[in-house]
Amino acid sequence: MYRPSLKSDWSLILLFAFSVILFLIARSSYVNIKADYYEQKLAAAQEMAAFMDTLKAEIQNEGISIDPINDPLQSGLIGPLRSGITTDRGLLSEKQAAINPNLAAAFVQEFSRQGLKPGDHIAIGLTGSNPAVNLALYAAVKVMQLQPAIITSVSSAAYGANQENFTWLDMESTLRKKGLIDFGSAYASLGGKDDLAIGLTDEGIKNLLEAMSRNQVDPLIGSTLAENIKARETAYAQLLPEGKRYKLFVNIGRGLANVGSEPNANQIPDGMVPKLAEQEFVPEGIMMLMARENVPVFSLQHIQRFTRKNKLPSIPVVLQKPGEGPAFSVKKNNVTVAAICLGLLLAAIIAVIIIDRHDRHFMANIVDPDEEL
């Protein structure tokens, strides 16, 4: 009588082992896929790192102390809790989250998706409250070769650029003198309540005016917030070359001349604000007026939300190197290796089937001697 061999069982065991090995190989094989706009993102991150290094050296040369507790990365970009030009409370965590050169890559991504091209004119309204965010923005502007018209509110919330002798305007000037940027604020206001620094001492306001003077930035100072908003509208129009239009308005922070009021600021989301012109705001700040002129608006107030959205650390524990993280590349399974493993597995299965059929056919043709008797 014919007795089947155990060869089929062993072939299945070997096939199972082979398939497990191929699965482990495919699963452990990865390839790094570069993110969109990789080259510009990396260049912007490198520029921001250079900005940070330059400013830190200048801060040390000026003898300005760096707080080892509030500024654990020793960037020099986090100011004191209080000073003569501090207008409001500020979240320390928001300032710490921005101490990351790869933040510049997030601006490149946002602006590239908006379709900005070299030579495009953009209007920028910012404050001194988070200088690291301003640096990230400037790095993106430089790498993308945009033409910015910038108006700054010089005063700062807590932990920002609130050193009386080293305001945001001084930081800009340092970068220009070192040849790192060829643009900066064209005009400046006092900032703070009603954009008039209401609540600051006379000495504090004097320090803000001196910062404008020593950095040769023209002041925009009316008698009311409405006058300051109107003055900004006129200034942005004057800064735009004839026949050109702004392709984007960028708001950084909660400067009242830009957002109109604190309640307005609370309603404005971070990132592109596509339906801003359809909403009613009282009073209207510059960003609303720009939106009514069909200028796209980008606003950034909450830095940690922005970093999470762009897969950056909420608060960096160590200073990231330019180009680190999923904002630049994503690790994915290697499709080529997986396809090769699949092909080998299919070939092995086919081989086992063919060999097994051949053996069964061969054994079926063998005559059992006992059956002939």
C-alpha cells in the first residue's frame, strides 16, 4: 500500500520559516522620503540658525545676561519677566517653543503652499513679543526671495525682546550690519494698549522712541488706535511699488493695530485665514482691511499650536540642528525591498507546489508488490 512521505510537511515548515524571514526583512527596511520644498526648508533653517548665533554673540558682547532657567537653550532670545518696555503678560512656553531653527521651515511650507514666488511683495506686521518667531519668518522671506514691507510694534510682552537697550529693532540692525539680511522694519509704533504703550512709564516710552531713533526707523504714532491703523494703511500703500500688489499679509502676535482689538484676536485662527473678509470685526485692524482688498492673510499667535501642526517639538529639550525632524523627511517602508521579498515568497510557494506535485505523481506510479499478489 502507498504511504505518503513527510516531505510535504517539511516543505511547508521551511516555507513558513522563509516567509517569516522575508517579512522581517521587508518590515525593517526603510527609506527617507524628502518632504515638499526640502531644499528651501533646509536653507531657511540654516539661515535662522545663523541669525540666532549672530544675535547670541551680540548679546554676550553687550553684556546682557542670559537666564539659565527661563532660557535653558541659552539662546539669548528670551527676555526678562518685567522691564520698562514690557506691555503685557506673555507665556514663557510660547517663547521657548520658538527657539528652534527648523521653525523657519514651517513658514517656507506655508508660503510655498500659498504659491508665493521670488520677487512677490508681502506686507508684515509684527511685534517684539517673540523674536525667535520673527527670525523664523525673516529666514523664510530671505530664502524665498520675497519683498517685505514691515511695520513693527517695538514694545514686547513678558519674556520677549523687552530689553530696553536691545529691542527687536536692535536685533534687526545687528543682522543687517552683519550682512545676513538686507531688509527690516520701515516703520515702527509703540505697541501695547491702543498701540500707544498706554500703561508704560514716561521712561519706558522714551526708551521705545530712542530704539526707533538709533535704528533709523520712522515712527508711526498717532493720538488714537484708529489713527495708528490709518497711518499703517497709508504706510503699506506707500511701501508698495506702483503697479504691484501684496500677495500676502503676515501678522505675527497680537498687535492691536493689526488685529483691531483683543476680542478680534481671540476669533482669528492660526495659519491662513481665507474667510476673514466675510466676518465682521469692530474695530477693523490692518489685517481686516487687507483682506477686504483681496490680500490673503496669514496670522500666527499661538506658537505651540503651529509647531505641533508642523511636527516640531512643543518645547525643544535640546537645540535642534537644521534639517532634523519629519518636517524635512519621512521614514517609510522601502517598497522596492518589500516587492522583492514578495516576489521571492511567491517563487518559493510555486516551487513547493511544483515539487510536491511531481513527488505525488511519481509515488502514484509506483506499484505496490503486495497488490499484485
